[in-house]
Amino acid sequence: MLDINLNTATKKLCNGVHRRDFLRVGAIAPLGFSLANLLAAQSAQGAAATKRAKSIVLVYLGGGLSHHDSFDPKPNASAEIKGKYSTIQTKLPGISYGELVPLLAQQNDLYTLVRSGAHNNDHHETATNWVMSGRFGSAFGDYPAIGAVIAHETGFRTQVPPYVSIPNNPSFTWELGRSAFLGGRFESFKAGDPNSSGYKVRDLARSQKLSDASLNRRKNLLQAVDSLGEQVRGNDQVATYDEFQKRAADMILSPQAQAAFDIEKESAELRDRYGRTTFGQSCLLARRLVEGGVTFVTINYGGWDHHAKIFPSLDKKLPEFDKGFSAFLEDMKQRGLLDETLVVCMGEFGRTPKINKDEGRDHWGPAASLIFAGAGVKGGQVIGATDDIGAQVTKQPVKPADVAYTMLSALGIHPRKHIHTPDGRPLEILDEGSLIADLYG
């Protein structure tokens, strides 16, 4: 039976086919296509969204990791390209890394290294919004980050938020990786710095007992807000406030939420293993949040924008990254969490092949290295390659939309599904991209 309400573009036949697709068959039939072809194509698309994971952890290296000095060294290039570091052999025969990531070098049977991340934008804000959302737009974040889309699609499954950023969203001149037109209710919950002394999550720590006078003042304030809400009912910001107020109350009272964020429950030995740094403890907190039921966690580890004196900076940052991320992968594996969690590690771009006059490397969109692990990803392989100086991808380019497509698909969310803008216009989550099928062997 066909629903004939022609004012609704997304009405379906009883078998689930959209009316517009049914009409499309008539247009393409002269080209040799039929309803059977259309159904087969839709079935193939659906297969791309097969659920593989319960959660995703995105380790975001804001600023742009130098692939030359870490996962894609060029030891035979000239000194101004190969840089300061020697190379070391990894666990995978024939694959070498830079010398400052030895723990990850001996652990690459747990993950797939992609050496062919590629796009054509060298601007921090624009590139960050592109890789975080999978859609190209302006520097102002026209499209919601994948974490926000996932929060929109999955909702609150438990008494913890579906989308958490540790310590916060990426930022340069302003905060990035946000919910854009989806609205504030799908923003990330900012966890703060878990390495800070006496760490407590803002709005989750129980307040001290209030006096009667304080309670009366709060009651009057809430009544005033409620009155204002009645006057502007339907406004998204008010709806967001109402929803967040309820969720905050639930979370404050929820033992599940309190336990998930309580990093002090971890042993001193394990915390030391991750590293007593913001990044190390962020990785440990991410593991706890996955255990607690959070769907999407962003670990924001910035500071990789090394236009000058890159090597003194990398001398500190690469060992810190190597220690925290390797401990995270090992811990997730030992606890059985890696089987149901997709882990993605990337920045917004790579760095220039040639070291500049200030002894740094500049922004470089055409080539970057990424890491994928867990949720069916086959470990011990390398996808893609760059040329002899690490300037251009020569094999299997992986674009921002492909990364986003793969993350959405891992959770069983179809990347071409329509979401709606504030004016009611349907918009595909992604307008391009495909599954990185080689991740799965």
C-alpha cells in the first residue's frame, strides 16, 4: 500500500521503500534499472551500516601530528625532510616508526595504521570541522560533529551522557567539534582535566547541604525560569535547558554516572602506567566511560601545531602520547572492551615534508597518518602509502568522509540517513564517503 500524502517527501511503501525512490525507478527504468536493482543497492548500503561496536573513542591530535616523525618516517630522504629522529622496527616486519613511539611500535598487532589520510585544506578550523563531521564546510562549523550526530541518533541509553569530551572540545580561536544545527541538547559533556588534583566532574559533584534561605532563593529562581519557559515554549534553547536540567539531576543522583567518572577508584599502579599527564589520565577516564556506557568519547590532545622548534616539543609530546595510548589499547584489550569499541586516532592534517627556517613543520592536508583499532578492525596491517618524501598519498587515499562513514557504520547508523535542519529541511548526515573496508581484512 502506498501512502499518497504528496506533501511528505519521506513517506514509505509498506516494505520500507521511500515514495521518492519508487518514483525514481520510473525515471531510471529506460536505463535498464528496475525496482529489484534499487532494492539490491539499498541492501548493499544497509550492509555498510552493520553494527560492529557499542562505543567509539576518538583520540584527537589537534594541531596536526607530524607523520614524518612518528608513523611514516622517510629515513632515506634528505636531512631537511627526514628530521632529527632515527627509525625503529615495529612488530610488523618491514614497517618502521620514528624512535619516540617504541611502545606503539611493539603493539601494532592490535591496530591498523593508515598512512594515507588525505584532503586539501590546511586551515585549522576548517580542517578540524571537516574531519570531525565528515562534511566540508566553513571554519565556523556548519555541520555537527560525528559525536553529536551519534548522540542525536542513539539518545541517552543509560544514566551517563552519550557524548563526552575529555577534557573539552578541540579549540583554536573557538571551540570546535560541536553539535551545530542539532542544538545544545546534543553537545558533548565536558569532563574536565582528570589529571587535576582532587578531580571532580563539574555538575556531578554533590553540593553541600543548603540552608532554608538558599533553598527558598533557588525555588523562586526556578519559578521565574519556569514562567519564562511558558512564554517561549518551543524555543530550542529553553527545551535544551529543560532537558539538561532533568539529565543533570538524574546524573547527580546516578551511582552509574558517579562511578564512571570516579578515576580515583583506579589503582596508583595503573594510573602510573597510563602516565600522570592530562593525556594519560584522559585515556584512562575514556576506558572507564566506555565501561560505564558512554557511546562516543573524544580525547582531545592538542598542541601538535609545531611551526617552530618542532623537535624539542616532540621530545616531550611523542613519549607522552606513546605511553598513554599504548596503555589504553592494552588495557582495553585485556578487559575485553576492544572487541566492542572502535578506537580512532587522528589529527586534522599532517605536517609539511620540509623543515622550515624556524626548525618546524607547517600545515599539510595532502598526507597524514591515522590509527584504527577494535570492533572488528584487523590488527597488524598498514593501509595506504605516501611518496618518498611523505608529501602525497600514492595508494588508497582515505578522506575525512571515509573516516566518518566508517565510524557511523560501526554503530549501525546509516551514513546517508537524513537528519533535519532547524527549518525542517532533510539533510544527509554525509554527502560522500565510503566504508574503509580494508580495515576489516
